[in-house]
Amino acid sequence: MTTTAFQDYYPDDFSHCYGCGRLNPHGHQIKSVWDEEESVAHFTPEPHHMAVPGFVYGGLIASLIDCHGTGTATAATYRQQGRPMDSNPPLRFVTASLNVDYLAPTPMGVALEIRGTVEEITEKKVVVAARVMAAGKTCARGRVVAVPIPDTMLKIIQETKK
Amino acid sequence: MTTTAFQDYYPDDFSHCYGCGRLNPHGHQIKSVWDEEESVAHFTPEPHHMAVPGFVYGGLIASLIDCHGTGTATAATYRQQGRPMDSNPPLRFVTASLNVDYLAPTPMGVALEIRGTVEEITEKKVVVAARVMAAGKTCARGRVVAVPIPDTMLKIIQETKK
């Protein structure tokens, strides 16, 4: 298992995400790494991340799958291109579609494990399947269709900096 | 348009949700109301709810669709049963599946409008289609399959209070 998270390789402009940005002090700062052919992230929900007392909020679970999915898509593309994640040009994926099936209520108070596998990888998109586990039990399954960040967004990021 | 939000009728035990709980000071406190046959909610993302500079985080959009969907499912079921939302027994729905298609990047700095329509309503589930608009443009479409909160969760909510 590597020690530097996918998200920690994102350049500063791509590191403000509420889900996974290392520069967003209010966000979840999700960290994903490879574990052989799967990607893995761990996240312990805060007490206020609840749905009803005792159970984790489904929107948080969707967020974990979302950022773990785009992070995995990014890392998988660097790997496919045979170059390290700190090489140029930097890659960043955004979500085209997100799908989550909530299989069982997710208990509060334990670290969640999110595991991803790359189902499809082309120049246009990367499809990542993910599952979320609590204490060894799979509570949710999801799928992220990730696409390279469009030029229109890159242009506005640059304008926002001015 | 009614003035009391669906979520404001939830009993206290169902009002701690990070997405829509009126008793969760750290949460989004989403409020949904009827607008004739559609349900509608408005939410202005905070600056830290970003994906990349200038654009709203997709996980937040998923959360808005999630809570607006379960809220709409709850309100639609009361309406179908011909009783007001403050009558007993209280209803509460949870999400069985959530689907979001991100059609266009969602700009920061404007109020988002989330609109829902009930596609299917049975005793076992309510399906709500939703769209998220920014400045009149539809940025995301989603679908929530909502189911009545299971007895196993109700039991743990009661145990959590002890």
C-alpha cells in the first residue's frame, strides 16, 4: 500500500474540494491509496454526520464514493499512462454520474472503509465501482462515471484566481 | 406554496440529519415545500462547499437531492393517506438508492433550486425524480428510491436515547 494519497498529489487549484481537498479546512479531506488492484480509503464520520441517531448520513456516504471514485479514476489514468502522479500535465477528474445503493443502515462510531475497482478506463471516462464497509459489513455499493475536468471549468478556475 | 417545510414536521428523533435536520446545527438544514404538484427547495452553498474554485461540490448536490427526495416521499405519503404532516404515527423515509447525473458544472454564488416530482408511490417505496437548477439552468438530475424507515433502525434510535 502506498503512503501518499491520490488527493495529496492534486495541484493546489484542484485541492479545495469539500470532499477531498487537502486545502479545504471545512471539508472531509478523504484520502485514497492503492491496495494492489483496489483503491482504499478510510473515514470516520463525525457525530454530526448522522442520518438518524446511531446511523451515518447517506449523503456523506455518497460523497465518500464520489471523491474516492474520482481519485481512483485519476490515479488509474496516471498508472495507465505510465507516469507518476506528480508529473505534468496534472490530471483531475470530475463526476458525470453517481449511483449509490444503500444495502444496510451504516452504523456511527466506526471507521468506514471505501474500496474501489476500475471497471472501465478510456480517454473519455473512467468507471469506478465502490463499496462502503462498516466493521466488515458492506453497507453501500456505488458507481462513479468520472470524466476529465472540462476546459471550460479550467478556464473559470483561472479566472477565479484573478 | 405552503410555508412550513416537510422537514420541520419531522419529530425530534428524525430531525438530526446532516442534510435536513432542524436540530443539527452543523448540517445543511434543507427545507422542502410543495409548489402545486412539485416539491421545491432552495439552498445557497457556502464558499467551502466547492469542488474546484467557482463550482459546487457534487457530493453536496447529491445530498440536496437525497434529502429533498426523502422529504418529498414523506410529504407525498401523508398526502396520499389524507392526513396532515403533524398527525400520528409520524412517517420518515430513508434512501434505498440515489442516482445523480451531473449535466453541467454548477456555479457557486447563486441559490440552487431543487425540484422534485413523485414518479411512483406504493406502500413499499416512493420514487422521486429531482432536478437541480442554478440561475434557471438545470445542472443535475437525480432519482431517489425512498423506503419507510425500517423497524430495526427505529429500535436503535430508541436505544441510542437511553
